[in-house]
Amino acid sequence: MNNSNPSRRLYSGARRYFRIYAALWKNSVAREMSFKTNFLMWIVVELLWFGLQLSFIGVLYLHTDHIGTWTKWQVVMLIGASHLIQQIFQAFFLINCTNLSELVRTGKLDFLLLLPVNTRFVVSLRQVDLGAFVNALGALGVMIYAACQLNLVPTFLQVMGFLVLCLAGVLIHYSLMFLLASISFWTVRAQGIVWGYYNLFQIARMPDEAFRGLFKAFFTFAIPMLLVSNVPVRLLVNKFSVRYLFLLLAMSVVCFVVSEFGWRASVKRYTSASS
Amino acid sequence: MKKYWHVINVGIQNNLTYRFNFLARTLFGLIPLVAILYVWQAIYFGKSQGSEVGTYTLPQMISYYLIVTIVDALTAVNEDDWQIAADIKDGNISQFLLKPIDYLIYRLCLFLSGRITYLAVAAIPLALFILVLRQYLVLPPDWPTVGLFLVSVLLTALLQFFTSYAMALLAFWVLEVSTFIFILFAFEYIASGHMFPLDILPNRLAQALFFTPFPYQMYFPVGIYMGKISGPALARGLLVQAGWVAAAYILARFMWHRGIRKYSAVGG
């Protein structure tokens, strides 16, 4: 009787997925807390690499005071935002994407395919990387410091817009990474490709105005790395035009849809591992 | 001696199965490189014509990164440290304690075969990339410099290998060495001149860095190639570099010696 009403069905479905996700969180917390030192060490590693990116910008701006129209603290803000988006992506999705090739190689995917839930949902969200939330806070701190240096006081609308655009950025990272991870259905040695994605993060934190020609077009319209963090920061530092906003949102939808097609085509090829 | 030839041989064959990974790594690695070159270009374009950053003109700056990429392909430790740590953790090294094979030399042979295979795969994309940018490529001042550059590259490779080896041996004492490896790698990445030439730093800072082994893991050979380091400074630098290699070698041997005493062959 309660299945007759579509909105009620949607509601109970959402509640069910929410409860599954809560259980996955509980598991992840338990797992992380059993290796506390390791958990803290990884936070240190990420902080160190973040500091490294910032010092690189520090060195660049010893020798110039602008890259395109981007000033030093605007670029610091960009690096902060890029790190924030990357860490949120990492918190929810990264380990799961890199684990996909392992699931395929060992045939453990069988088990997940049999569960009465959407397979992409479990595969994508099985583990949560809690350390990444701590590092996201660090990134936020750097952004706020940079905003003070710039005497920026963003309006409520700007902050909200920034957050929405960040989510679009996370969605792009996730979709592309998941698409790459799906290649492991075709070749077992896909891990190298998945880690190669790390190189793309490095483009996301560079000011878009430095780039020209084919490179810029490719990383805007094919792999939209130059939009992911540049557009949200542009909104905050008043370098904004509506064109960018629509471009980022549209690209995030396109990436997600493409990754869904890729995923479906890949799962069809799945033949399990001989056990 | 013959047995180690076999190790190299088998190592090359093993590594060849990863040729697709190597190719992906090379190609993906070129993307951030191109990005950094664009950023430098934007910085130079924002200045007046023909101006310099530190002592570098734009072509010299681009050459610096190209040579870094080549030296990196020749000397970087790839999976060796992870494999050594895994060998210790899984108890695989027990067999080396019984066989008349020295584990350090065995790993050095595998490192060598890894580099040979990597170069074989990476050579074509790298050569194409440099060909495209050839108008920016600055050549070394003379032939003796090329020779000294190669000597320094060899020392860099040994230094990289011995430090990574020593780092991986931490697996005798701690369960998870990957965080240590990443922390060392972070310092190496910035302080060795991987991200930018060290002589564009404020003078004091650059001088302080030269008291650490890091510049000898990248900046030093590239500096020789670029003609930034020459004469007595070059001779002194090569000696210091050789000294660091010796120190890292002794540290590696010492750690192995101590580690073996603690080793209990879990699951071996």
C-alpha cells in the first residue's frame, strides 16, 4: 500500500540509502581509529604537500607581482580552494575509485553486484577518508587568511555561490576519476592511470589566465580542470562573469552523465575472476 | 658477478610487463610540466622584454625544467622503496639471508633494470616533447661539461637509490613506512630543485639548502648542464655529492645490519 505513491516511494528509498550510508560511515570511523598513528601521519603528509604548493607560489611571487591579472593572495586563495575541493573529493570518493581496479582484479565485485542496492552507489561510497576533512579545514583556514590579506568581505550570496560551484568541482573530479577507474574492466593494470589523475590536480590550482591555445581549450572543454577551482575563486575575488558559472555547472553535468555511460558499458564487460 | 646479470635480465623482463604503466606515467607527467612552463611564460610576458628571473632568461628557465625531466627519468626511484618495504613486511627477505646474494646489490640491479625499461618506454614521448620545444633548449657550454654532467647524474642516481633504500628499511621497525616515504619525498621535491631552480631563492636560503643532501639529488647535475655551476665550485660540489653518496651507502648498510637483528620473519 505504501508503494502506490511515487513521492512516498522516493522518500522511503532516500531514507534507506541514507541509512546504508550511515552504516558505511560507522565502519570507516572504526577502521580509521584502529590505526590512530597512521591516521595522524597521513594528515601530516597532506599538510606538508599543501605547504609545499604554497611555498612554490611564494617563490614565484618573489619574482613577479602578477600572473595574468592574478595577484599573490588571489593565487593563494586559488590554491586553498583547489585543495579544499580536492580534499572533499578525497574524503568521499578517492579511495573507492582507486579500489575499484582491485575489486575487479580479485573478483570481489561479485559480492557488491549481488547486493540489493545500486552498485555504483556502494562502489563509490564504501569508505570515507576522515583525515581529508581535517585537511579541508586547513585549506579553509588558508582561504580565510588570504581573504583578510585581500580585504575581501564576500556577501552571503557569494559564499553560497562559491559552495555550490565547489560541489560542481567535486562532482567533476569524481566523475572523471570514476570514469578512469572503470578502465580497469578493460585492462587489469589500470592503477597507473588512476594515479595519473594526481597530475591533473596540479593544473586545477594554476591561474587559468596563464594558459593559451589548445592546452587551455582541452583543459576547459574536454577535461575541465581549469574550471574546477578557478571559477569558484573568481566569484569570490570579483573576477566573475556569468559565462563561467554556466560553463562549470554544465561541464559537471556532462562529466557525470559521461561517467555513468562509461560505467554501464564497463560493467557489461565484467566477467569476474576465476576463483 | 654473473648472478647479478641474471637479476638485471629478469628485472627488465618483469618491468616490461608494466610498459603500459610506464607510458601512462610519462604522458601524465608531461601535463603538469607543460602547465608550469605556461605559468613561467606568463610571468616573463608580464615583465619587460628580455628580463630575467634570478639569472634565468625564459629559454633557460624552460631548459631547466626539460633537463630536470630527463635527469628524473634517469635517476628517480620508482617502485623500489615500496617493494623493499613489502619484502620486509611479508618476510620475503628470509630467502636472501640464506642465499649467497647481497640484498642491497640485488635491489641496485633491479633499480638499474627499472631505469633501463623506463627509459626505453619514455624515450620516444620525451624526445618528441623536447623536439617540439627545441627552440628553447639551451645546450651545455662544452663537451667536458657534458661528461661532468653525466658523472653527476650517476652520483644522483646512487644517492636517490641509497636514501630510498635506507628509508624503506624503516619497515624493520614500523608497520607502515609509506607516510615516511611521502614526507621525505615532499622535502626532496621542493629542496632538490624539482619545482624550481634553487638559485632563484633568496641567497641565504639557497646557501643553507646546500648543507643538506637535497640539492645533490637534482639541482646540482642540472646546474652543471646549464653552466650555472663551473670551475672550483663544480669540483668541490662533485666531491660533496660523492660524500653524500658514501654517507647514504653507509647508512643503508648500517640500517640493514641493525634491522636484521630485529627481524623475525613474520609469515616467512
